[in-house]
Amino acid sequence: MLRESELAQVKVSVREQQLKQRWRTRLLWTLRVLSISLLLVVLHASLSKPFADFDEALDRCMPQPGAQARECVKLEVEARRAVVLRMRDQVLALVALASLTLLVSAIVRFGLQKQLREHALFADQVFDAVPLPLSLRTPDGLYLRVNSEFERRFGVKKRDVTGRHYSAFFTPEIVRIVAEMDNRALASREPVEVEIDLSEPGKPLHAIQRFQAVRDTDGAALGIVIARDDITDLRVSNERLRRLSAQMIDAQEEERRRIARDLHDQVGQILTALKLQLASVAKRGAVDDAATALLLSREFAEEALRHIRDLSASLHPHLLDDLGLEPALNWLIDRFIRPLVPTVDLRCRIAPARAAQEVELVAFRVVQEALTNAARHAQATRIGVILESAEGRLSIEVMDDGVGFEEVNAKRGTSLGLTGMNDRVAEIGGEMAMDSTPGVGTRVRVTLPWALERVAA
């Protein structure tokens, strides 16, 4: 807020401007009255002169004999009458010209005033139509005008802002920044911009403000227009994307560690055992022992092949490409989920059976993520999965009786993740919702487009 001395200076400045405007108006009316008075004086002198000349003529004619005096007076009267008639005609012409001039000036003034009112109304409408908070200030910082968006965004009225200094609404740090930008705008003919943090506790607000000086034809600054663009959502989105990118990188690294661990601990050990078994066969001479060793080696090779297939399927479900969503989900549940959860129910009623490859993959990953969270982190003992298609949309619902979202939230770190799952669903025009109650369970609901039947290759 303004200090008392600064507030007094602002009031004095506004008062001085009002007095200057009032004195200009009084001076204009005084000049008009003086002009009319001078015109009346001239008319009075012009009309008085013929009568004064007539008195002098009578004084000249009276000393003459009677007939000559009458003739002299008659001639003087005719002469003065002609002068008066000419003056009358001149006065009437002057009055007519003045009336015509006043009429034309009134018509022109009315037209100009109407045009000015229309221009002012147009300017107000344009000013209010801008979807950004706009304000017009004097070079010394007094608000002259704000638009409707300014009122809505900051919860103020135009009458409460007009005539006040901008420092009445901002902190000293913001006032310092705005004063610096004002000086830069007044010194340049180009707009200047600055990003300002106007955040309050619990209410983030980041904005870009553009300052543009308004000048007359001589280049003198008349005011400053300030436009404010709220970029809070953009900043939040950028921060969210940054966190998501970091999470995806962490998930990729975790997936790589898991694959490396599976290759080393399972496939690597099986192949090592197979190698040792074949080496022992080479050393033995008995046929029976060799046959038994070869059978055992074949079992090792089959187990290694099974682990490699599982690992490959976890990276990309080829069964989904070949047979469709329902067989792929059955394989996923039988191979990975039922060993961890006693009861898993899958109900799948979808038509057409095949859809766009991208939609099928997103549906598979959504169910995979929900099942993995429920089996590994939520300590669920029962999981239900329902897939139904209707009117070109696929509805997916996954329910479990686990410990709930709040308790497992910090532990969720699978390859897709909750945030990635939601974004992936939104990318193909779907919607996702999640309900979770601690100690009761979690329900994930997803809707995807399911109208395009995929043509077989």
C-alpha cells in the first residue's frame, strides 16, 4: 500500500489535473463572452453613426430659407434612409451569415460529437473484448482505464481503480519491477515484457506483463498500456511434464534392471546348468547316463526358452497382436497374476473383437498396470476385471480388495505408472477415473474408443 506522503502526492496530482481542466473550460467560455460583447459594441456603433450624421445635417439645413431647408432636409433624409437601408441589409446579411455559420458549426459539432462518441464506444468495446486483463495508465502511474477482464480477474471495480496509483495494489518488490518496466517502455517505442510471480499462500500466480507506451503524433508519451497473460497453468503443466519425464526415465531404468536381473538370475542360471550338464555328458561314456543327461538338458533348454518368451511378452505382448485383447489378458492373468492372487475373475464382452492396434495396446497396458498394482502392492486377495463395449466405446473396470490407494501410493513404481496411464488414455480420446478407500480396496474405471475394427493383414 501507499505511504501517507505518497498517497497525498497522488491526491495533489489528481487535484491539479482537475483544476487545470476546469480553468481551461472557464477560459474558453470567457473568450466566447468577450467575442459576443465586442460584436454587439461594433453593431451598436455602426447603427448609431447614421443618426449622429443626420443631426449634423439638420443643423446645416435649418439656417436656409424655408423651401431650401425643406429640400435640404428631404435630401438628407433620403441619403440617411439609403444608408440605414444598406446597413440594415448588411446587418441582416451578417445575421444570416452568422446564423448559417452557427447552424453549420452546430451540425458539424453534432456530427463530430456523435463520431467521437461512437469511436469512444468502439474503443471501450474493443478494450473490453480483449480476453486479457488490460489497463491504461498515465506515465506517472495513475490508472485511466481497465477492461472487464481486469475487473473479473482481480475482483475489483473500474471506479475503485480509476485515478489511483498502481502502487496501491502491489507489494514494494512488485512496485519496483513495474516502475522499472514503465521507464523502459517510456524510453522505447517497442513493447517490453517481464515475467512476474504474483503468488500468494496457497494461490500460485505467474504472469507475463507487456508494457507499451502510447504516444501522440509528436512522439510524446500519453500513457502506458499494460497487458497481463496468466501463465500459471503453463508453468504447472511444464512442471508436471518435467516430473513425468523424470518418472518415465526412472521407470525405464527400473524396467532395464528387472530385465537384466531376470536374464542373469533365471535364464543365465539355466543356461549355466545346461552347459555343465552337457559338459558332464561329454565326460561320461555310459549310454544310459548320457541319455538321462540329455533329457535333463532338454528340460533346462525348455525352461530357458519359456523364461525368454515371458520376458519378451512382458516387453511387448505378441499374443495381443496375433489373437486380440481377450486371449492376451487371459495369458497375462494365468502367467503372472494368479500365482500371486488366489481369485482373479475376468469377464470380457467386446464387439468387434478387434479394434485399432493402438487402442488394444492401451487397454492391455491399463489392465496390466491395475492388476500389477493390486497383486504386488495392494496385498489384494480378490480381483475382478470387466470389459464391455457399447456404442463405439470400451468400458474397463478393475476392482480389488486391497489396502487402498493412500497406503500403496508411494510404492507404485511400475513401468507405466498412474500418471503415465492417465496420460496414455487421454492421448487416444479416453477417460480414466479411480476410487480408492484405505482398507477396502481400489476401483479403476477407463473408457476408450472402440469403434474401428482392425482389418486383418
